Amino acid sequence: MNRKLSGAGKKKTNETVSSMVDIPETTPNAAPDPTHYARLGTWRGERYLAPAIAGVLASILLLWGLTNTYLWQDEANTAVLATRLLKFGRPLTYDGVNLISVDDLSIDDAATIDQRTKDPKAVIDYYVARHMIKPDTEWIYHPWGQFLVTAASFMLLGQTTLAARLPFALAGILTVLLLYVWVRRYFGSPLMAQLAVALLLCNAYWILHGRQCRYYALTSLFLVITLMAYSYWQRGGRWGAVAFVAAAWCWFQM
């Protein structure tokens, strides 16, 4: 009898304690709320104001004085190959008058320089043997992406310094905006997105290269697009694998 009463009293005591103290149920090693850090430091206008400021700053840095100087050597190579792409349907290095070559004195054969400056066939054979051009003088030292973009710009705006550099500067601006969007979505942190964009815009080397008629800005742009496609694929997005492969393929054509 005493044992029964003791058990009943114990049960009543436990019920009383549980009713007085509301103990929440917890799951061991539970993952943190992914939106927790996204909510920190966020205010109503941040989603639109921050990328707008980044876009304005990028536009100033990449467009200001874009035509103040002529195209330098590598830029001129891209522009001339783009014009030949329009004329011949391929980026030919030799048009019967002028030859575009890759000048690297550190690997050049000094013994044949004199002969190559006098005989077009000799210089063509030399670069074909070095796998820089095809026997028909088609350029294979770089992919065609930068030539196609420049050629399209020439068709729309004419063959000017502005037309040569503008599409690459615009690609740099788009890179900044997409970088902000991707970092904010992937990491869930507005602050991290702002820091990523700020660090990129403070990189003088990237700004200088992004203003040139060269593949630099395009590779940056498609790198970010490839990362976005990969993230979309990993989240289980529809056609995510296809989007990733397509973005990566385009990246390697720049």
C-alpha cells in the first residue's frame, strides 16, 4: 500500500513540475536557421539601394574616359581580328597585306627573325608549327568569344574605340551586379554581398583590365554566371545541370 502511494505521489510531482516549466523540445545538432544571418543588418531599402550604388560606382570606374586613349597592342589584335571575322567569316591573322602575330621575345626564335620579316610564307609556317594559327592563318591562340563580341559591337556602332571597349566595360558592370546577387542569395548575408562587391571595385587591376577590348571582363562575367548556375543546380533547380554545363562552356569560349 505504501509503495503504491509513493509511486502516485512521484507521478503527481513530475506532472506539476512539467506544468510549471514549459521545456521546449530540441533536436540534437540541429542546423541553424539559414535566414538568421540574412535578417541581421537588413532594412527595407537595402535589397535595391546597395546594388544600385554598386552599379553606379562600377559604371563610373569602367566607363569614365573610355575613349581617352587608343587601343594598345593586345586590344588592337582583338579589334583587327574582329574586323576580319566580319569580312572573312573567320579571325584570320593574314589578309594578304598585314599579319597579326603573338610577340613573345622570351620564347621567340631569334635566328629566324630576319627571314620571317621578309617572307610571309616563312612567318606563317613558323606560327603554324608553334600551334598559334592554322595553315589558312586562322587564329587559334584564343577562343573566338572576344572576337564575336567585338564584331557585334562594330556592326552596331561602327569601328571606333568606343565600340571596341564598350561591350567589355558593360560586361564588367554586369559582373558586379550579378556578384552581389549571387553572394547575397548563396550566403544569405547582405553584408557579405556588399563586401564582395566593394573588394572587387577596389581592385585597380580588375578595373583597368575590365575597360579593355579583351576577354578579361567576359571571363569574369561568365565565371559568376557559372557559379550561379552551379548553385541553382545544387538546389535542385529544373535543368540545373544543363544550365551549369552551358554556362561553363560559354566561360571557356571567352
